[in-house]
Amino acid sequence: MTSIARILPRLSPLAVLAALAAAPFFVGRFQTFQLATILIWAVAILGVNMLTGFSGQITLASGAFVGIGAYVTSVLAVHAGVDPLLTVLVAAPAGFACGVAVGVPAARLRGIQLIILTAVVAVAFAPVVKRLDALTGGAPGLAVPRPAAPAAWGVSVDAWVLWLSLIPAAAVWYVGAQIARGRIGRTLVAVKELDLAAPALGFDPSRYRIFTFAISSSFCAVAGSMYAWSYGFVAPDAFPLTLSITLLACAVIGGLTSVWGALAGGAVLTLTPYFLGEVSASLTGLLFGAALILLVYVMPGGVAGVLAAARSRLLAARRSGRAGGLRVRGSAAPEGGPNRVSTVDPETQTGGSDVR
Amino acid sequence: MFGNGAHAAGGIRRVLALALACVGAIGLATGCGGGVSSSSGESSPGVSKDAITIGGSYTLSGPLSVLGVFGPASKAYFESVNAKGGVDGHRIKFVYYDDAGDPSKVLQNTRRLVEQDNAFGIYSTVGNTVSASILDYVNQQRVPQLLAVAGGSEFGKTAAHPWTTPFYVGNATEGAVDGRFILSKQPNAKIGVLATNDDAGQSYVRGLEGALAGSGATIVAKQTYELTDATVDSQIAKLRASGADTVAILALAKFSSLGLKRIHELGWKPTIVLSLSASSRDASLRPVGFENVQGVYSAFFAKDPSDPQWANDPALKRYRDTLAQYGRSLDPNDAFTLLAYMNAQVLVSTLDESSALTRAAVNDAAHNLSLPTVDGLLPGISIKTGPGDPWPIETLQVVQFRGDQWVPVGDPVSYEGKTPN
Amino acid sequence: MTLFIQQVVDGIASGVIYAALALALVLIYRSMTLVNVAQGEMAMFSTYIAWQLTAWGLPIALAAPLVVGISLLGGMAVERVVIRPVQHRSVLDVLVVTLGLLLIFNSAAGAIWGTTAKRLPSLFPDDTVAIGGVTFGLETLGIVAVLLVVCGALAALFRFTSIGLAMRATTSNRESARLCGIPAHRMLMLGWGLAAALGGLAGVLIAPRVFLDPNMMLGVLVYAFAATALGGFDSPLGAVIGGVIVGVVENLAGVYVGFIGTDLKVLVPLILIVGVLLVRPRGLLGSPRVARV
């Protein structure tokens, strides 16, 4: 196997981050703003991936947790004068705590019960925020000061916010990867696979499910802080149930068990309405729905799944071309690394490679 | 999840490398892309020799899609103006996108319009939340937010956002007019209010309270509704239980219909006053049945296009002809369509009256409107703004629904220059 | 006391609205053990068809059964064309497709018929009947009657007919059902058709009360989910009872519990859902979830 193929996976996250950091020098302010938006939703979708892809818990509450993070940031910045950048250090634990609060009742539920419980959280978000209007500004929302670049550098707010956003994004990425590949990650996958049989093997799945819920929610809360930095404005109606559903949909389209999938999902969520707006302003909603359906049809396993399948086919062709050996067709088999566990999860019924 | 066999140390290496990359990128300083530079753009983008680009973001899908008609209806009027040569020889290029009522999308669309589509200004954002979501952005970027259709008191505060102009009657004015009218009929009225749960509703209540101050009339109950409510039955039940003998409703058409229907079903007969948004003959009253809403009051500044008394009105005829030619998919009987048409007329007049087609000049013109005739206004009502007078419309005509028409009651009531906060 | 009973009765009037849509949700769940996020929008679309028929002069008494039939065929078509290509894939893929359907139906209704609220004539007379100082709407009583009849019909279908048995078998274990010669894909198609038909019926029952516009079902959907959680996801009768309970509790809480107010009214069914899911996840009448290990 060529050394390129071995180095590439390690370099590519770095390359992407570097490319994003360099982007403001090549594209305009609006595109920079859009890149920041893609990052926001990629981080939130990574949270969804952890919970739904990894731990098998379908969630419709992710939008509400993004909202929680956004409001924590806004309230601290507006009422307590905290530097917006530092608020993410409060938003993440806040998201974690709320995630525990929801994760505890959720741990015992499966399938449609879980979907409904998480949907409840999402629907309750806006009315509660509106009721606490002394703190949150109520229905009209709150204007949040955006992080200001050091004046001497002469960079635009958008570039500055994009660079700042890369920090929590990279941190979330890193934490996610560490959990995924560590002992916790392996246990989570085992818990997901075994589900009801886990206690028979001596471990209590609830603790792990709650933990994953909390981590997922804290990722979403971080995305919420990033949202406040980028948009400078939060309103209760910006985080409805449809946001959670759309995040889940784009997570599936991106690829539920992949970090790249989260980035792809963020791109789909941000750019699809943008391009559809060019086509028809009045039918944007309809076309977006059709686009979602088409994307799911055409890409089983999401964007990440398609790319992984293509890559393995390429590598397999090379390998068999050189050694004349066994042809491996179409499966996303990694070279090296732990064995792939080929499973169909009874709950989410997601198949494919879960352990990398 | 991350590639193969990388270890924890590899992760730290990556973060360090990223930090270096960032520092290096910043060190590149003078960027060739405009994304980095903090300097803002020119003073009159969006204006070419023969065209001016106007941008808008409308709710074309989702729960508030009834407000989406402002886009296509304005477009119809602009096209009729373009057919006659445009404004000062400039064709109006109207570009708009759907925001589904989501404040983040409103901001995205606005940025796209300003930064990519080169829009001269943002026109006719509809609704308080939508309009508020871009207040900071347009004022920081010094882009005119022209003629926002929002009546919340926030939009009267010109000092706080000098680049934003409203086109509507202040909700506080509505409240004041309604309050004065109620007092004139029932000095000791007990008023129950059903209003939206936002700046518009709150401003309306403040105006109402202001008008009632020092009188024998009081507000005995205040109820709000949410867009996700299936009915407003429990709100009406509470208003009734509070002993109110007068009901004031400030709500979107559908919810005002639901409220009127419930009041009728209960056999309750309070004096009913509807705000402008709640009183469209077609959208609010027809679903309930005209026979069930006899005697309700409202206060208008515009003609209700579905009202038969205006069937031969020359101004509305011009309106209908324009729609027939340039906006055939639109419903001329819809009150919002007429409101959009009026808004579009005011925009064209503003561009016309402006001393130059620069953002600053047009913004200035928008703050100093003086338009005695706009097709669709009721007799006796005109549009005027000036220093210290941010609201274009401050005169309302009280009307009562009799038979199948809105019949004027008394003379128009003017709050010119006196809109309460 | 009369006031209290009146509030209860008013709550039942709202509750039957939720129950009607909940029935459709239950039927989809029984077919696929899956939630169809687009159920409300499909019902709303069917209701617009009913409105169009009445606008063309057809009396509602004829339009309603016609719409139920059209919805049956429409639901089957949707399953065949849109769902079938993905139904062998993961539950989440199907969920995403149903989200796409939600957006499509919502936009399409607005594009075709406009967004202004319309009035649909009611199947029942507008009168009320007063018993002991409490006012009962005839419409409410009519809806309750219709819903109970539908429940009975569904129970009979599932328990006493071979098609019903085949549908239950397909839901329980698709592979085994196929091995027994049951055309599983046809049973799924039928399940979707029935759910859509029930949705259309729900829309026709609900619209006279809440007025028809593209967003009519948005608010109702949450309450309908509460009803199914409370009553049991796979029990039609549970859905009806659940809906009524949700309506009554929501109304009473809004009136008697001070700090809730009308803006937090929606929290009531939400808290109910959470409570039920914590204490008895299967709901009042639902069957316990059995999973193979």
C-alpha cells in the first residue's frame, strides 16, 4: 500500500482546517460568513452523529441544545458583559448538564418513545425562552455583540469569527475522535450493538447512554455559541423543532458515523437552500424537501459512505492490480486498524462500518 | 472515525500544527480576498447606469407564509413601473429569497443580498421579529432598511437605528386610537385583550393603556397566543371569565378568525375591536361568516380591497389592472397584497424624490416623506414623516362592519407627530 | 361545578381534534413501527382537496368520503413511489424521506391554494345542546362518534380479517411474514394508504374548527404525538382516549393553574408525555415493546 494512502487520512483533517483558515484571503465576506455557518452546523451535526450514529439514540432535541448554547452565550455577553469568546467555556458545560437531565429519562427509552421525548424538549424550548423574557429578551430576541478583531490587524469581523470558530470546532473534533477511538468509544459501540443483552455481560448501558447524550448536547451547545458569534442575534424562533429534524436529516445525508460526514452535512444544510434560492424563491421549501429525498436515495450511508466506498474500491483495485489477489468489492473496509464489525443495529438499523 | 491508527499524541500534534497554520495565515496579512479586509464597500452599490437593485427577504414557506405575498406583490408593481421607464431612467431590479420565518435565514438572505447580489437596500421586511433580526447588521453596514412593515415601538426609535424606516402604523398608535374610541362609547369599559406575544402586541397594549389613563375604563385581562396553538378557545374563555365587556384583538388573520368564531359560539356579545392585521374581510371575517361578525369595529388606513363599496374606485382599479398584468397569480382581494402594493408605491416615490441615488440620500428621503396620495389609502389619510416623526401613517379611520362592508364611523383620527412610545 | 364541567367538555372538544390525527399516526406505527413526520401535512393536503371539491359545488357529505378514498390511493402511491426505495434501509433514511415529504406537501399546498385561511363546511350541524347548564357542541359529539366507529372498524380489521392478520404479521416480523407467503410490500402499501385515509378523515373533521391553511396541522401534530404516547403507540382506542385526556388536561391546566398561562399551555401535553414515558412507556393501552436480543 502506498505511503500516500497511509499519510492522507492523518493529514486531511489538518489540511481542511488550514484551508478553512486561509479561506478569507480568497473569498468575499459573505462566503466567509457562510463557511462559519457551515462550521456551526457541522459541530452540531457531530453531536448528532455521536448520539444517533454511535450510540444509536435517535434525537430530535439537538436544535434545542444549540439554542441553549446560543442563549447562554447571549445572556452572559449582554447581561454580564462577558467576552463572547469566553462564553463557550460556560455553554459547553451547560449543554452537558442539560444533556444529562434529558439523558437520564431517555436512557430507558427506545425508538419512537425516544423520538417523542426528544421532540418534547425541542418544542418546549421556544415557549420557555419567551416566558423568561426578562433574561432572554422574549420573542423579539437579543442582539449579541460579535467578537471584535484586534483593531490593529485590520481584519473583518467575519474572518475573525471564522478563525475563532475553528478553535471550538477543532476542540470538539478532537474530543469526539478521542472518545470514538478510546475505550469509551468501543464500549459505546458494544452497548449499542448488544443493547438489551448488555446487562447480561456485566455492564449497565444506561451510564454510557447518558454520557453520550451529555457529550452530544455539549457539542450542540458549543455550536450554539458559535452561532451567536456569527449571527449576532438570537431569537426563540430560530431554534424550532424543524431545526432538529433538519440537523438529523443532514447528519444522515452526510454520513452518521463519520466526522467528514458532519462537515458534509453542515455544507448540505447551509448551501442547499442557497442554491435553491437561485432557482426559485417561492418554491425553496418544496425543492429542499425533494433534494433531501434525492440525496438519501442516491447516497446510502451518506456522503461519507459514498466517499469511503469509492476510496476502498480505488485501493482494492490498486492492491489487486499489483498482487493479482483477492478483489474486494464495494465494502468500506479500512486497511489496517481494528477489524470491522459488520452489524445491523437493531434500533437504528444503521449498517456498515462502525469501528475504525 | 478519524482515519487509521492515529494516537492521542497525533491529535495534539494536529492541534499544534493548526495553530501554526493560523498564525501563518494571519501573517500573510494583506489578503487578496475581500473576506479579510475590514474596510467597507462603496457608498452606492447596486446602482448602475440604468438599473437599481433592491433586495428583500420574505416568508414564503412555514407558519407565517401568509406574509410572503409582499415579495411577489411588490414585484408586480415594480414591473409596471419598469414598463414605463423605471425611476429616473433606472429599472428596478428586485431580488428576493425565502426565509421561512427563521431569523437566521433572514440575516443570511440579507447578507447575501448586500454582499453578493449588490443590493442597494433592503426593502419591506415584514413583521417585527424578521425586521428586528437585521437591525444591527444594516445599521452597522449603513445599508438602508427601507419601509419595514412592522409596528412595534422599536421601529420608531430612529436615533437608535438611523438606517431603518418603518412603513405601517405604529401599534402603539393603533392601541391609542382604539382606546380613545372605546372610551367614547363606553367610559367605564372593561377590556380584555388578545394580542401577539411580541413587540407588536406589547406596543399595542401600551398605546391602549396610555389612552385609557385616568379614565374609568380598565384592561381586565391580557391573553396571548402562539403560532402553534390549534385554537384560541381557552384564551377567549379566560377573557370572558374576567368580566370583560369589550374585547380588543391584535392577531394574525387566522387567529382573529378563531377568536371571533369562539366568541360567537359562546353566545357572548362584547364590543369587539380588531386591529388592522386582524380585520381583513376575506382573511379574517369570511371564514367566520359575515353574519356572525356584525358590528365589530376596527381602524384602517387603507381600503379593504374585497369590500364591494370600492368596486369602482379608480385607485383600486389601477391596482387591480396592475395585478392583472404583472401579478396574475396574486389575489387582489387580499389585504396584504394591497398593503404591499402601497409599500411599493412609497418606495418608488422615495427613490424618485431622493436628491441622488446614493444610500445616504435615499435613506434621508425615506425619513422625510410627504405623500398626499398613494393608491389604496382611505380618504383623509396621508403619509408623512420628518424629524421627530418616524411613523409614516398616524391617522386612522374607525370603521364598523355592517352587512358585508366596513362602514366609516366619524372622521379620521389623527395622531400626527404624536405617536406614543 | 358547572364551570368545571364546562371546561372539561371544552377540553374534550379540543381533545378529539388531537385524537383524530393521532389515529393516523397509530396506523403508520402499526405498519412500520415508525413515525411519519409528514402525516399531518398529508392530512392537510387531503383536506385542501376536500375544500376544492366543496368549492366546485360538491356537498361536504359527499366530498368527505370521496377524499378519504382519494387519500387511501394517494397514501398507497406515496409508499410505492417514495418510501419503497428506502424502506429496506435504515429507519433513519426513511425518517429523512418523510421529512422531505413534509416540506414538499407543506409548500405544495401553499403554492396551489394560497396561504389565506379557508373555511371548510362541517359534517355536523353547528348547534349546541345544553344538558344541566353545560353546553355540548353537536360537532364534538359527532366527531367522538365517528372516531369510536373508526376504532371499532380498525379493531375488527386487525383482529378478524385475514388482511388485518397479514398486516400484523408483516409488522411483527417482515421476513417471517414473507416466508409465509404474505406480500409484505403490499401490506406496507396498504398500511400507508389506510393511515393517509385516516389522516384525510381527521383533516375533514378538524378543519371546520381550526380553519384550513397550510399550517393547520403544525400545532395539532405535537398534541397528537402526546395522545399516542399517552394512549399507546399501537392502540387506536388508546389514541382516542389519549387525545381526549390531553385536551382536557391542557384546558384545565390553562384555566386553573395560575402560572401556566396561555403561552406555556403547550407545556402541558409535553409534561404529560414525559410523565407517561417515564412511568409507563407503553402508554395506557399499548402493548409492551418486545425486542429480540
